[in-house]
Amino acid sequence: MAYVINDTCISCGACEAGCPVGAISQGDDRYVVDAGTCIDCGACASNCPVGAPVQE
Ligand code: SF4
Ligand code: SF4
């Protein structure tokens, strides 16, 4: 049950900076979560200004 970043992402980078395990990186049109690294802590959802990270 990793988090995923939906298409409302504005590529601000706040989630990447706050992820404790480095699971988030910048993709072509939004930031992306590596599902195998994400530990479901929820920090990205809390840090995001637009609510783009959601739990699958
Ligand atoms: Fe990183 Fe936590 Fe978001 Fe997973 S839920 S991508 S571990 S901040
Ligand atoms: Fe995108 Fe939200 Fe991450 Fe900013 S914090 S890069 S808007 S998912």
C-alpha cells in the first residue's frame, strides 16, 4: 500500500525533501514515489500543498 502522487502535483518538491526514506523523485510531469521504498508514513501527504499524494 505505497503512496502514489496523482496529476494534481505542481512539482514543488516539498514531499521529496520530507520523505524519510528517499522514496520520492522528480518525474517528467510530476513527482513519483518508488513503491518498493515507501514505508507508508504519510509525511508526503501532510507536506503537500495540493493533496497529490494518496494511498493506493
Ligand atoms: Fe516517503 Fe512516507 Fe510518502 Fe512513502 S508515505 S513516499 S515513505 S513520505
Ligand atoms: Fe507534488 Fe505535492 Fe510533492 Fe509538491 S509536495 S512535488 S505538489 S506531490
